[in-house]
Amino acid sequence: MRGGYILFLELEKAKTLKIGRLGEHRFPAGLYAYAGSGLGSVEARIGRHLSEKKTRKWHIDYLTAEARTLDYIAFESKRKIECDLAKSMEGLGGKHLVKGFGSSDCGCESHLIYLGGLKVANIKGGHRRGT
């Protein structure tokens, strides 16, 4: 399927992470939503995010190495909808913590939204990464 997705991640404890060229940033504990596109294949892109063995190529790779993946939602589309999806997460009270995270190819502040203590229902089963 071609389209976009929202990946839900959780950090159990606050961490300082180096995110490629964005440098070091402090990530508080809590829920995060990352909006992305998979115009070749959403399934392949999500599979890459869930993979433990990968080269850190994109900003999200640095966070998925440390956070627990809770769930994702995929949307079929022939166009890039990640900007729209990120904006929808802002509507839930989300905040941008790292300017440019996942959005170096558009004008968005960030595609990573911090949702704090908000909970995700119907979780498929978390996938733990890192320590």
C-alpha cells in the first residue's frame, strides 16, 4: 500500500539522544507520534522502523533504537500526507520538541509530536528496543 502513517512510540524514562545532524536533544518520558510517508510501500517503511538491525539513516531511526514501538496507523494515499498527519497530532495537544525532526524536506516544524501522558488504546503489543 502507498500512503502515510503515524507511528506511536513510548519512552519510559527521559533520555538525551544525539539525532544525526540535529545534535543532542532531551526527550522526556511519555508518548510520541511520528508521521511519515511510504509512497513505495507503507508496510516496508513500517517494517524498517520495527527492525532492530538497520543503519541509522533517518531521524526516526535514532528514536526507534531507544523507544518502545506501541502501534501504528496506516493511511492509503497517492500523495505525501505526513505533514497533514503531523498537524493532526498537534490537535491532540501535541508539542514539537525537536525542530526539523523528520521534516527536512518540507516546511513543517517537525513530524515528531510529543503527546506526553496521553495513552494509546488497542495496542497490538509493544516492541522493546534498547535499554
